[in-house]
Amino acid sequence: MTYIPATSAEAVTLAVDGCRALAAAGQSDIVWGHPSVRDPDGRGAWMKCSGWGFEEVDASRIVLVGPDGAVLAGDGPRHIEYPIHTEIMAARPDVGAVVHTHPAAACAFAALDVQLRPLDHAGALFCYPQIPRFGLTGGLIKTRELGRLLAAALGDAVACLMPQHGIVACGPDLPAAVMTAVLLDRACRTQLTAMAAGHLRSWGDEADTVAKRGDVWSAGQLQAGFAYLLRQARLARPRPPPGSRLGLSQPATSRPHRSLAHRLSPDQVTRTRASGDATR
């Protein structure tokens, strides 16, 4: 199975799957954070609209964002931190997908300013060389220049810690980017747990860690992990009652939000959509 989209429709489907996989992995942060998929025609990045949680996203909540921030396709406001995605993709032709999230363990670990050690399989992905940190700002990446600086800090790595903010992960396809984000948080959590118990005394050396990385985190293994997260996401989604039309056109979880929108006046809806651009 290929995870490189050939059409816009395939990119939209992948972007939805990325959101649902991240939700299943526990990387939700209410309505903040976002995965993206490179547009097959080179126009920008497909990502979710702002204002929605990962588990709420369906195809109607995916937009194509150009390098200048213009919404080129789809209906909804884009995230203010779109330059994370578009600038990394511009700097890295090998990257087909980017993930930006705010996982608690990774954020806590980044604040310690210590090296990440290969204490488990997950840690092997981020050592030798050491995972980079973006220390210029802990604020929002809301300009193209900040996006370029983040891309420069990332370099040719698969992920970057963003102290006081979150993480960014990338890969040749969406499964690799999503699983890299998930594994980074796991590696950080493992080391935080070990450090809470005492001084670190043992971790993998470079030769063993690099050799292990090729075995345990092959493209096939990353895709298997991604497929598992999608299965978990499907199990977690509520099923409509028998005979009900609820959820035939969109997920049942989205209906309360439709109802809320219906209670707003046209002026309120316009103001809500106009302000949505400020959502990170």
C-alpha cells in the first residue's frame, strides 16, 4: 500500500487519517496541533481547519494551504502555524508529511535541557545524532521566517523538540511522520520515568543503536503502527443507532457543533470564521 497521494482526494483522506491516528495515540491537545500532507501538485499542504480536535475531523474539515497562507481548497479557516508545514516541506523535498503536536512528556523533557538517550526502542530513533532543539522562541510559529528558522533547526533530522511549545516530526509519508511524533513522546516519557528513579546508568551505544534502528523502525514497522492506531480510532468512534441516518454524511461526533452553528446568527457565524485564523 502506498501512502503517497496521487490526487487531492487521496491527500484529504490521508490528512483525516493522520488526525484520527494522533487522537488514538493520545496526542490531542483540545483543538491545537496538526498533521499535514504534501499536495501532490506542489501547491502547499493539506491540513485540518482550525478550531477542531483531532477526533472531530472529517473530509469537510481539511483545507489546502499555500506557502503564503492562502486557503486554496476546502472550506474553513487555516491554522496560524501553517508555516511549520509549508516551510519544512519547502526546505526538505524528501518530506511528504509533517506533524506538530504538544505532547506532555516531550514538553516536560525539553525543559530539562539534557540529551535524549536510547533507553528503549523508541529512543533509538532520536539518538546518534542527537535530536535537535529549536530554542529561538517558545511562541507560535506564525510567520514564514520563523517557519524557515524551524526548518533550519530541524535540518535533516526526523524530529525536533520545541521547548516551551511542543514537537515537530516529519517523514516521507504520513505514517512515518505520525509514528515519529508518537515515538518521540514515548522516548521522552521513558527517560523522564528513569530519571525520576535515579541517575541514568546504561543506554545503547552508537553502533548498537544505529543497527537496531534499521530493524525496529523500518518503513513497514512504522506503517504497521500507523495502521494499528487507525484501527483503534475506528473502535473509539461512536456508532449511530440501527436505522438512524445520523452519521451517514459525516461523523456523529460533529453533529453537536453543527447544532451550535445553527444557533448563531449570520453575523456571529461570519465573525467566528474570520477570527478562526488566529487559532494555532
